[in-house]
Amino acid sequence: MVNFSTWFSKYFSPYMINKATINQAPYSFDLSVIGLYVCLPLGNYLVNIDKEMSSNFTLLDEYIEKCKPNIWISTPSFMKMCMYDQQFLELTRSSIEEIIFDGEVLTKDLAKDLLVWYKNAKLINAYGPTEATVAISACEITAEMLMPDQELPIGYLIDDGEIEIKQDYVSELGDVVGELYISSHSVARGYYNSSSETEKVFSTDTCGLRRYNTGDLVYMRDGLLYYVGRKDFQIKLNGYRIEVNDIEANLQKLDYISSNCVVPVKENNKVIFLCAFVVLCDGQKENDLKMSIRIKHDLAHKLPAYMVPKKIIFMDELPLNINGKIDRKMLLEGINSDHK
């Protein structure tokens, strides 16, 4: 914890003292550690968003108006949901000085909206598994990083970190993409009372540091790490290997889609088709069938046919779990029930 806190504190300016820090994450979620062990020791104070506020904009806006947050810590999905509320945007525009994301992929669309609306705020994108104490990489996202055809970086490695990227494949741009192994004083000893699970993903490197297999596919360019997806989000459909994250990234590039989530639908433990849950941008709603055809047509120009989702379901918003992440389990349960 000391190792993580010492490293991550450098992403706060020296003048960030006595600032109201919004903590969206419940204390059972490791994202809350940033507020507790980084912001508080630096002389700031925490204001917590409870479960009721998370699902009620009226209550949230009243709370925001009262506490006037300066530092915002949440998942990207929770912030995106808040930005649908115009009053929230007006209340926070002048007060927020720093935004910190962890726990989910930060999309370029959201980053762009934030940099435009909160012109004077610093935007920090962090990455890391719970097993390595919240985050092992982070960086400030700038307008220069919002280039077409390039994902946002997940940051520079923690100061004492050592990584190995076990090659899975080479991208079209020549980047070596592979599974990320991280060694650091921030890596946990293992899972409590579960030696068998610990042995699967934890080890000790040649320098004596704990080493963890993240299960995440990444690549490195110019010292920055870039996230590709989860190893277990790789699926096989009709003999083809598919990256679910790649489909989501290409859906997000369509300018009429606000957010999306793609889930594989299985039968007898075999993937039989892909389903995309889509939230459209304001003013884009039309006949579902026509919009589905449009999306599939536009995706076909970006992806091979076998990666285009068979089914598209339109939603007003994607469900979030208690940690503020997109609730893939709930979406999958819904589509499985319909399929049965």
C-alpha cells in the first residue's frame, strides 16, 4: 500500500490540498483506496456518493451542489452516466480540477467530452488489477492523445515495476500484443486461504519480487502501456478467434453510438452468436430494425463478417453494478433468458 500511495501521489499537484474529493466506489471496491490512502494523506477530504445517489440524479445534484467537488474518482461508466444530466455538468464545470479513472476502459469519446467541458481539469487514466494494489500504471490524458485509429494509453508503469509481455500476436501496426505479467512491491502475496488459485497466477521473479499474471492483453509504445482486452474475452465463434473488445471499440467509433457492450451468447458452453447492447446518441432513435441494419452495415466496413454481432439490442442506458462498471453479467442473463 505504501508503495502504491507514494507512486500515485505524484499525479496530484502540490497545491491540491484541502480539496473535496468525490469517491464513487464502495469501500469493498479497490478504487476507493485512491481516496483513502492517497487523497486523505495529502490533506484533502472525502465526500462519498452512496448507492441511492448513484441511481437518482436529483439526490446526486443536491449533494454535488452542497459539497462542490474538486477531485473526482470513479469508473468511466459512472461519469458517462452523470454527464447525461445537464444540471450535473453545470454544477461541476467550475469546481472540478482533477478527474481520476480506474477499473474500466476509458474511451476517446468520453475523454474528448471531458477535456472540452472541464477545460482546466487534469484527466488521469489509471490501470491495474486488485491483485497489484489498485493501479500499476497511470498517465495524464491530453488532447494530443485523441488521435484517430489509436487507443488511449493506460499509462506509464509504476516506479518499481517490471513487466513481461508474453507475445500473443503482432498487430497490423507492428506492436507486440501479449499477456501482461507485472512484478512490483505492490503485488499481493496471493489469495487468502486459496493456495491452488494463488499458484495459478502468482509467482516470484528472479529479483525476489512478487509477480502476477494479469490475464490482460497489452502492448507498449514509447514507454506507454496500451490495453487491448482481457485474455478471457477472446472467444471462438465458428472456428474464428475473436476479441470482444475489438468489436466494442469499433462500435464506439460510429458517431451515432453513445456506448455499447458486446457479450457472447453460449449454448452447452459453446459460443453460438454475439449480441451487442447499444445506447444511441441523442436524436438518433429510429426504427430498431432499420438502425440494426445500419449498424451492421457500418461495422461490415470495419470488421470481418464473423465479428459483426448477430443481434443488436437498444437500451436507454447500460446497467452498472455496485462498483460502477458495466454489468455484463446482468446483460448476459437477460439475453440468455430470452434465448431460452
